[in-house]
Amino acid sequence: MENHHIPIKKGLQKDVLFRGLKAKYIIYCLYLGLAAILLGLVLSTFVPMLYALAMIIITIAVVFLILLFYSRTYGANGFVKKMADAAKPDRIKISNPFENLLLWKNR
């Protein structure tokens, strides 16, 4: 029996990119862009339509630029790791002193 080799295309292991955004940032951009559009629609009932449209465009541009910064700075999964590190506590509070443990008492 012969060994069959399947050629792997070179672009297979590369990150998913869309206009400079990597992987999960694309989904974040879609969600936040949709939220900005909905906010603009609600806002258009109170202010003129052109002002609301300008606010939508500015908000989407700012969100895109912030996500582009995080995408280039932290990579595809780095932002999620950064958020997980930020969620860790700085210190651990011990409610019971060590003297009350059985190991520390004199026998």
C-alpha cells in the first residue's frame, strides 16, 4: 500500500481577517455596530435624522478603530486573555487564622 499525502494549503492556519480585524473582533464589531444602529434609530425620534445618522457613523467608526487597536495589540485571542487576567482577584482574603487549623495546634 502506498502512503498517500494530502497537500495542505498554505493559508489554512492563518488567522481570519476582515479589514484588519482578527477572529473574535469581527463578531464584536458586528454586535456593537448593530447596537449603534439601534441606538441611532431610537435617537432619531428625539433629534433630527441627520444628527442621528452622523452619531451612528461616528459611533461605528470609533468602535471599529478601538477594536482594530485591540486586534493589532493583543492578537486573535489576546483580548479575551487580558479580560480573564483582569477578572482575577488581586489578593485572597483568609477568614480563619492559621492558629485555628488542626495542624497548628499543639497535641
